[in-house]
Amino acid sequence: MIILCVFCEEPIVPSDRQTLQKVTGWEKKRRQGGANQIILRETLPEYAHALCVDDRKHGIHQDQGSFFKEESNR
């Protein structure tokens, strides 16, 4: 079975150090801000490349990159 990145849909190796797995749970807030821990944490069967997650975090989407590449070739 081939597992694909949820963002770029390229193959991904779940055991790779640069692979992230989506989790869900309940966040316990700290007084100083941020989260202290995730309670009742559950892993979901969704994986992504660390670079794809980082791009999303900064508002960059895969399809945006391809648009600009096409424009620069003209």
C-alpha cells in the first residue's frame, strides 16, 4: 500500500523522521500561554511531509508554486 502526503499527494514513508502524522485530542492550556499537553491523544491515518506542513503554516500551497513556475517560463 502506498501512502500519500495529504498536501502534495506524493508518496511518503511514515517511519521517516521528516514525516508528520496528524493527531487529535484535548489541549490543556498553560498559564503562560501555549499548550502543556494533549490529553486523550489519538493518531490519525494522515501523513504529510514536514516541508509541506511548514509551507501551509506560512500560507503557501502546492498549487500556488506551480502557478508561479508556469508564469516565469513565459
